[in-house]
Amino acid sequence: MPADEFRKYGYEVVDWIANYFEHIDEYPVLSQVEPNWLKDNMPASAPENGEDFGTVLADVDRLIMPAVTHWNHPNFHGLFSTSTSSVGVFGEMLTAAFDLKGMLWRTSPVSTELEDVVLDWLRQMMDLPEHFEGIIYDTASVSTMHAIAAAREKAGFSIRDKGMSGRDDVPLLRVYCSEHVHSSIDKGVITLGLGLRSLRKIECNDRFEMIPEKLAAAIEEDIAAGYKPICVIPTIGTTSTSSVDPVDAIADICEKYGIWLHVDTAYAGSTAIVPEYRPLFKGWERADSIVVNPHKWLFTPFDLSVLYCKDLSVLKDAFSLVAEYLKTTGEQSVKNGMDYGIQLGRRFRALKFWFVIRYFGREGLIARLRDHCRLARLFASWVEASDRFELLAPVPFALVCFRACPAGVEDLNALNERIMNDINTSGEAYLSHTKLGDKYTLRLSVGSIRVEERHITKVWDSLNRHLAEGGVA
Amino acid sequence: MPADEFRKYGYEVVDWIANYFEHIDEYPVLSQVEPNWLKDNMPASAPENGEDFGTVLADVDRLIMPAVTHWNHPNFHGLFSTSTSSVGVFGEMLTAAFDLKGMLWRTSPVSTELEDVVLDWLRQMMDLPEHFEGIIYDTASVSTMHAIAAAREKAGFSIRDKGMSGRDDVPLLRVYCSEHVHSSIDKGVITLGLGLRSLRKIECNDRFEMIPEKLAAAIEEDIAAGYKPICVIPTIGTTSTSSVDPVDAIADICEKYGIWLHVDTAYAGSTAIVPEYRPLFKGWERADSIVVNPHKWLFTPFDLSVLYCKDLSVLKDAFSLVAEYLKTTGEQSVKNGMDYGIQLGRRFRALKFWFVIRYFGREGLIARLRDHCRLARLFASWVEASDRFELLAPVPFALVCFRACPAGVEDLNALNERIMNDINTSGEAYLSHTKLGDKYTLRLSVGSIRVEERHITKVWDSLNRHLAEGGVA
């Protein structure tokens, strides 16, 4: 594409995005199309000849937009509310333009070293000890998989070289987490060939926090049965309720038995930069590895997940392989990103995060996280003050678990599911749910860079209206 | 960021990129900085307060650019020459702006369905049978890992549920590939807990192609030893030399023994859209899975790798898990991307590829691939006609393996290594190398969307000059 044409259409795309961000809360949060709408409206085959980019961009409005669920909408409160900042978009523009593959230092000095710089900045902001060194992956699923792989290797059965099939000298390896963990841990053990059988889920208290005594008892029991505990994964900010497992007490247990401690704080880890939230992280400085996702709650476009390790060389021991075509000379002291995981080529993800940190500054990031937590507590206070709603879990960060519980309704689960589906279908806001015990629980996550008090008020009004519309006054 | 500011800086970033692409061949291909240059020039900590984005953008010139190795430079001929088109950059801009996480259909109808649409377009362009269904991952390493995971599950030992540790009923599982495969296969078996021991590398002929008789003999031998062959991975376009394993003959063997056939054509697969190259792909239509990377040679920014499966439900059987917070109602018939692999959230990668296909059209893509292959053959013809250089492998696609071999030089390996390092250090071009037998082999890969005949001429001149400068006339 000639430079003039690139400028012309580039400006149009910038205008398009500016307009999108400016009017984002006028869109229905959840896409209103039926399954197969997009497929049915697309040509069956690729065009034979190239088309003008103007035509393509017009089709973004015509075909793409109706099928978008707007994650950047300030009323996207489902799952975890994540969002990109404007500077994050600029970062992705340049990353795409460089299009480098960060495998070796020499094929991408900028990517390798900027990654170290921004991860050390984040480490300092989160007040983690200096011995933690980080590496960027795409998602928390992949970060956690690598952490468990490191634990598997450290367990001492030469699994990297000999594997686990055709052997009878590898006992059942066990990984422990609470009942409320993210499904990524299940997928991690599946991928690594440990299987779901290797994952033992530990009971929680009524605040949805792992009970350390139950963990210790499970480990004792497993050791007595001849099994080998290799990894414990407490979560700070679980997916269901954002509950906080007692990491310090769990670290004592890991230390006693020599087990790898991996802390999953993919969602809530960002708040460790806010001084008054640090007590919730007590004990994480004793971890072997920690996952935190700037793409979740630090306004960085998806994807960018960080794995911090006490000793990153364990990952290198587990994964490093240097094929002849990747050997370089004279750079023995440099770090080659490809040595620390399954991916050879790695996107230049550090750039967008560097933009975010510089544009907002430490204080700017802290202010936004504080405000999100304030808004969540405000919403929780309305729930508590109401006699038609109730809180179902503590609110340590910016996620509120609650339900409607008007007097005289027998099937509260059906009621809450109906209310959630009505709101989601209307496009006013997007909520998700979980099950706590047998209770269908609504989840309101506050985390968008565009969220203001009026958006939270809107959800509260909407909930009350949809409750009333269902015939419950 | 206010919309006006977004427009202002967005235009500046567009201008920056336009200028970069326009002048890209004036930069040294390989970054000229020493290790730690970037780190030494960065502040030790994050800024306390936010900075104007103009300051940050100025630092891109001052701090980022010197440390960039320019993968988009038309004289980047190392590894595989990959590049992004301009419209690919526009795709990443919008993907970042939407910032959606394609886990469930409902959280991203657009991502789920556009992925199916463009992968079916590509399938048709490559003339693969209709039963192949695709899924997008980040890299070929991850695609291949999933293919082997599917093979592992299909082998029938319930590894997803029971794993491989603490069992004596899983025989040694074997994966077969040639001596010239990509390191991603080694990493795949490491990750999956099969270990390097499970990977058996089969001897090649003097054209670097797997010898089917050797494969059959290895399988027979393994079966006799009580091992279980689970997967054979021939490559169409190996990393070292772009050689083509005889897939059709290998498919016969896989059929006979009931073994999963995974075809790695991450690099060369793109050329299957060019009719006259299709004979090289004979037999791939019999595969259980195929990996091809549009981010390598279809002008799509990194990352976008595609895994096609004859029966995608095998992947779902191996990986699907639905946590309560991910359950949705009324959409039983939709495809949820998260069910097909380890990653829960998945970037909206299909958009950039849709842009690329529409902007270039089938004919436009074919024309560019044809031209790259023509340029590689042209360069190879110069090598063949010279008495100071020789070809070391056939040139089926657009990669030339060669070396300098002037009369009277004893240590040709040292000579070629010196020439390559001189050229790379000079910044004129970037070449990489491999070892073929005991021969240090130079590799020239042609694949940039910006490459013209003059760039190839420049490398040839540079090689001859650097050869002469070393005192070999």
C-alpha cells in the first residue's frame, strides 16, 4: 500500500476508533445477533481480486459491529471487566508495524530488554522482592501451565527428558488448589499429561477461602498413599467471588513439605500496586511463581500475562532447546525469550504496557483501581441496604456477588437467572453468574477504564426494574 | 484520553508508521546496539505521574528504534522472512480497540464466526477437502502441541482424566518426525509430559526428506518393543532447508498402523494457494491435522497460526471443560473457542486476516508468493552459475541453502560463518544458517511483502564483496 493511501486509511481507522470510544455506551453491551448471523451474511469464498480498503472498512460497520459484544463498554460487568486504554491501542499499532518475533535477543533486542524493564517496574510497584524475575506470556492459562511445568520438572523425575509414559517409577503427582479456582488450572494439568486425577481441590470456609488445615491433611494423606505433591496453587482473587486464599499459611505448608508454591492472582494482582490493598497479598513474596495479568485490570489490550518466578532458570531447565538454526555467537550473557516456554516466537507485548505505565504513571493507575473498588463497595452498600437483594460473598476488590431475594419467591435461582438474562438480552449491561453452594449468584465486576458512578447506578436501577417487571414488586 | 487527543496522537502514530514503512530499507536490518543498551538507558523505576503521550512517542525514536531488528525490512532473509502488510496493521488497531476475549460464542460472536469464515476461505484457496475445520492459535508451537495432545487422547489411555503419572498401564508413547523438523515438536512432547524420549527422529535422504521405509521400520521395531506409536509429523517445508517429506507415502503407513498424521506446513502451507505448487502437498488431504501460519507468509501480523483438523471434536474431547461461570443458556449449537485448547481467552485474530484476504484477493496473494519463489530461484541460479558458491539443498519454495566454497580454502565452515556475521553486523541484510551434515550452511529466505529484485541483487553483491574482503578473491 502506498504511503499516502496508508495515511488516508490509517486516519480513517483512527477516526473510527475515536468515534467508537466516544459513543461506546450507546451500544448494547451484548451483541444482539442470533447464532450464524455473521456467517450467513458473508460470501462463501474469498474474493478473487483485491478490494479497495474503503469497502472493507465500510463492511466493519455493516457486518462486524452488529456481532460485537462490547468488552470496552463501561457496563460490561461480566466475568472480569477488562478494558483497553487509548494508549494501549497505540502500542498495538506499533507492535503490528514492527511485527517482530521475540525469540532470540538478537532478533529483537528491544522486545527482550523492554520486557525486563517493564516487568521490573511492575514488580517494584507491587512491592515484590527483587529476586522475582518475570516473563510475558499470552494468557494466564499459559502462564499457569508453565508454572506447573516448572514444578513438575523440579519434582525430580526427569520428565522433560524421559516423560511419564512407559515408566513405573513416577508416583501419582499431585497439584492442590481450592474449589473456587479458575478452569485454567484444570486445563494446565490436562495439557501437561498429569490429568484431572492429579488435581486435588481443597475445601473452603464460608468466605470461599482455602482452609490450610484441610490442605495439610490432604498432603499428609497423599504422601501416606505414596503420591508426590508437586504444587500448591492458592488464589488471591478467585474467579467466582474474588476471595483470597490465606497464602502465608499455605506458604508455611509448602515450605514444610518442599512443594512449589504458585500464586494465581491474574485478576487481583494489579491491586498490589495500591498500598492499602497489600495486606491481602501477605505471603505471596514467599511464592516460587506468581501470575498477574496486566490485560485484565491495568488497561493493557489483550493479551499480556506475566509470570514472575523466584528462580526463572527452572523454567529454562524445563524448556530450553537450541536448534542449530537458532544458535548465535558472542551473546552468551543475553536472555533469549524462547528459552522460557513452549512458544518460540513471542509478540512484542511489552511496548503497549510501557505506554500504559508512562501515560498514566504509578499514581494514575492507583487512582483508577481505587475508584473501581470504591464503586464496587458503593454498589455492595446498596445491595446491603435493600430488602430485596443480598450480598453472597465479601467484596475484597471490585467484584460484587449478590442476588435478588424478594420475600415470597420460592425459586430464587430461577428468578435470578431470569433477571440476568433479561438485563443481558436488553443490552443495557452485561452481568455474569456463578453458583455458590446451591445459590445462583449474580456477579458485577467493575474494572473498565470508562466506568463512572452513573454506570453503576444504571445497573442498580435496571436490576430493580427487571425484578419488578417479572411481577415481583 | 479525550477523543480529540486520541485523534491527534493516533494520526501521529499513523504518520510514524507510514514513514517507517516508506524508509524501511534505509535502516540496518539487525539492531546495532550492544546487549543491555536499552536497559541502561531506561529509568530504573516507573514514573510516579503520567506523562504526555507526545513525550512517549518521542522516546520511541530515541530509545526503541535503535534496539529494533527490522523483521519488515525487505532484506531480512533470516529464519523465515515474514512481514506484515499495511492492512494487517489496520486489523490489529481494531482488534485492540474491541479488546474482546473470544472464549464463548456470546462474549464474541464476531470473533467466533469470522474465524470460521476466513478459515474456510483459506481452506478452499488451499484446495483442502471440506471436512477440514480450523481453529486459530497464537503460534505453530501451540498448534502442534494441541495436535499431539489430540493424538495422545485418541490413543485411548484416558490421559485427560487419569494422566500418565502413578500408572503402569501406559506404554511408552511414540511420536515420529524427521531429523530436520522444527524445535516446536521437541517442545510439544516436553510440555505434554511425553518427554524427549518419546520423540523418534527418522533418517532423511540426501534431499533432506524423511525416508518412509525407515519410518515403517521404526514403527515396527517400537511395536515389537511394546511401545505405542501415536503420531507421525511429516513436514512440508522443513525449517532447515524447506524440504518436503513424502506425505502420501507416510499417510499409507499411518493408515496401516492407525496413527495420527499431523502435517507441519507452518511455513510453506501458504503456497498451497498457488496451483502449480499443489503437487508438493500430495497426501496432506489424508492428514488428521495440519498446521499453517498466515503470520509467516500471508502478510498477516504475528501472531496467527491455524490448525486444521479432520475431526475437530477430538480436540474438544481432550480440552473442553465448562466451569459454572462460563455456562450460558440457549446456545447449544454454537462453537465456543475456549473448548478447543488450553487458552480460555483468545484474541480476535481473524479480523486482520480477513482484511488481508479482502485487500489482496486470492489472485493478489498468489502473485506475491509466485514472485518470492521466482526471486529465490533467481538467486539460486546465480549461486549455481558461480564457481565460488554452491547450493546445498533443493529450492522447492523460496528458501535457498548455499555456501561460499572458493578454491583453496580449507575451513569452509569458518569462512561462511565469518561472511554471515560480517553481513549481519553491517546491517545490509540479515541471513541465518543451519548445519547440513557437517557443512555450515547459509540460508536466504525470500518472503517480505516489500522485497524486490534489487534487494536480492544487493545480497548477492554483498556476499561477493564480503567474500573478497576476507582475502579470498
